[in-house]
Amino acid sequence: MFRTLLRLVLVIIIVAAVAAFFIGYRFADRDDRGTSNAVGTTGTAVNVSTARDAGAEIAEKVAVGANAAQRIASSMALTAKIKSKMALDDTIKASQIDVDSAEGVVRLNGTVDSQAQRDRAVQLARETEGVTSVVDELKIR
């Protein structure tokens, strides 16, 4: 009963939104006189060229931010891949190794029990797709 009522309310909201869109589209003022100013919400004239420039500047900043976020996400994914490989490897104590990565450069910190474990940790990191270099800062007990 509750789901049926919820679906009915949702359908009514969607139909109302679609109707509002089409009514606004149909009765919108389409008189384009080729002016370079438009009236803003405060009733004052807004220079379209200035608004366009501001929009382009904001878009550029958003693109830079999105690229930075993408690099961070890529580095996090690379770190997670390497940590997963180490966790699945029985010869390494992955909990004692810190893995950090940035733009393909992987840094391994922590302690291992032997040279063999150190070599295996470095090998797992190097074999991971996306790694360009490995900085080995592991210490042997």
C-alpha cells in the first residue's frame, strides 16, 4: 500500500515537472533583438560578454579541479592495487608496509623481516600496471 502511494506521488511529481518545462518553453519570451545586455534577476543590465568571460573562467577552474581529482583517484587506485597484491602474497606482511603513490611513482615504507620480503614487495609494486618507478625505503629488521 505504501509503495503504491509512493509511486503515485513520484509519477505526479514527474508529470508536473515535465508540464512545467513545456509550459515554460512554450510561453518563453523569444524576442532576440541582438542586444549585448540582458536583464539580470535584480533588474539591472548585465553585459553578456562579461558574463560569458566569467563563465569561461569558472569552467577552466572546474576543469583544472577535475583533472586534479582524477590524478588523485588514479593514485589511490594504484595504491589499492599494490596493497591488495601484497595482502594476497603469503611471503609478505602487508600490514607492515606503507604504500604511497603519485603519478605512477610508488614509495614503499615500513619494515620487513628479510631481504627476500623486501625484494618481493618491490617486485609486486614494479609489476603493477601504471607504475613508472618504485622508491624503496623499506627497512630490514
